[in-house]
Amino acid sequence: MPQIIFLPHEELCPEGQVIEVEPGVSVCDAALAHGIEIEHACEKSCACTTCHVVVREGFDSLEEADELEEDMLDKAWGLEPESRLSCQSMVGEEDLVVEIPKYTINQVSESH
């Protein structure tokens, strides 16, 4: 079973956290199920950037982001080449190392 290693985040998981997760579960759902209260203002509908994460390891094991996710990511604070919306990133067979950015931009799109 793959693991997600969440790097320390000052507010959400100060010590970091390692969780085991079934393939096919979103990074966001896995975090929430294990007490990491990652923001998800649009209720995980790919209409905001509050669940933005940076996948430090295992990025290539994720399915490619679709056009809608790419458009939303363009609005994310601290965008990096390995940025993804955690609500759209489904865990595959490989372990992931995930960083939750310090800041988020709560900009929900009503017309998605």
C-alpha cells in the first residue's frame, strides 16, 4: 500500500505525517481522513486553489493534470512545476512526498 509523506507544515501538521492510503484516493481525501485539515473551499470540485500542494517525490506517478486543473493552478500562490490540486491528485502505486504551501489563495470560481 502506498504512503503519503506530508512534510511539516506549521499549522496543519507541525511534525509532518506519514500515512498509508489505498491507490485511487485523492491526496486531499487522504489528508482529511488522517486529521490533516487541508483547505478545500470549493468542496473538492476543482474550482479553487486552496488545496494546492507541491509533490516533492512521486510526481510522475500521478495522472497528468487536466486543462481545468492547470487553469486553476495558474492562480495558486507559490506555483511550482510539481504543483497539483490535492483534490484532483489520485494516489497511484508509488509513495508520495507532499508539501503543503504556507499560504493559499481562497479564490473560488463560481463558473466552472
